[in-house]
Amino acid sequence: MQQKVTILNKRDEKLVGVLHDTKSQKLVVLCHGFRSTKEFDIMVNVASALENEGISAFRFDFSGNGESEGLFHFGNYSSEVEDLRSVIDYFQEINRSTVAILGHSKGGNVVLLYASKYHDIPAVVNISGRYDLKKGLEERIGKNFLEKINKEGYIDIKKRTGEVDYRVTKESIMERLNTNMHEACLSIDEKCRVLTVHGSEDEVIPVEDAVEFDKIIRNHRLKIIQGANHGYSSHQDELVSAVLPFIKELNALTI
């Protein structure tokens, strides 16, 4: 059964999500990526697959994305970690225990950062997260972005139509540049099990990033899906097949 749930974050903004409810007290929370939503194929397909296995799942929109309230901000990693915290706290208060958090792309970074800060989740699934956040910025916001942002204070990213899609501020750039995934991953509790899944043909974040995560996360498993791109557009079944056994193995999870 699917039902819409609204949760207040710490800024009193409404976060909107969909609960795939199997009546299990154990829950998996799913986090979307950059400029995405809870309706992205990966979110819907993984949540539905968990539901079919008797595992409750909750996919939601971060503040400023999808149906949730708030303004969209570039970067915003620490804020999204706190959004995730608000979701986990909400379900804890109604006796639903989050046994795993799963994120795709930027959402993968968010779930790893969460685990490095809060040591209350038994398992993390990082799907195609970025290891070095200093990379990928030129492709997103253009060359010489630091020079431009120091001069103007912001960069407006425009759609093909010419209208402004979103604004990148100096503050948001600096937050991303100062977010160190290497250090964060070293802070993840050794008891927390982490699965990283990455496509061998990822055109946005190179598969080498997954290998770097594998080197430094202590309780880690790596799964490379051959031929898959960043959105797993032709490899949804393979992605689900990589994630499901890992979550079902959790000793804390009653299926």
C-alpha cells in the first residue's frame, strides 16, 4: 500500500514523501539526487521492489525539490542531511525503525554524510555517489566558475530557453568544495554496513569514484553493474538485484 506522508523539517518546511507500507516496523528511506525527485525511476522501482519483499520503504523530496516546501539551493549537503534526520526522527516517533538509508548520485553523498554524523543506522546504500566533490563543477556551472562567482557573488544557470533554472551562490559553492567525502567516510561506524553500486558506463560520475569509496570505508561491499549509465536507464532490474539481497541480509530486518 502506498500513501503520501508529510513531515516537517527543522526549518518548519513540509517534506513530502510516499510510504510503501507493508506494516513492517522496519523501514528503508530513499534519497533522490541533484534536481531530481522521489518520482525518479530508481526511487520508485527500488521502493516497489522492497515493498514486494515485505519491506516498508519511504521515498521523499528534499526541501526545495519536487512537492516539498522551501527554495532550491545548489550544494546544500548539510541541510539535506538534516532533512533526512527529520524523516528518520519522524518515523522513530511512530515506532518505525530505519534499518537502511539509500541514495542515488548526490543522494548517495547525503546518506554517507548522514552515517558519518549520526551513528544510528545499521546500513547504507550509496548508488553512484561522487567521491571528490571538487570534481564535476565545471560541467555543471561552466569553466572559471570561481573567478565568476568571486566577481559577481553568484552564477545563474539557465535553461535552453534562456530563463534562469537556478542560482549558484558563493556560499553554496564553498560548502560543496569544503565537503570532504574521504574524511566523512572514515568517520562511518565500523558496524555500519555500506554497499556502493555504480555503473561501469556512468557518464556523470566515473566508476573510479566507487573504487575510492571501496578503499576507505571499513565495512564495505562494492558492486559494479556492467554497461549501466548514471541513471541505470537500461539496467533497472540489475540495480534492484544488487540492492535487494544486501538489505534482506540485514540481521536487524524482519521480513
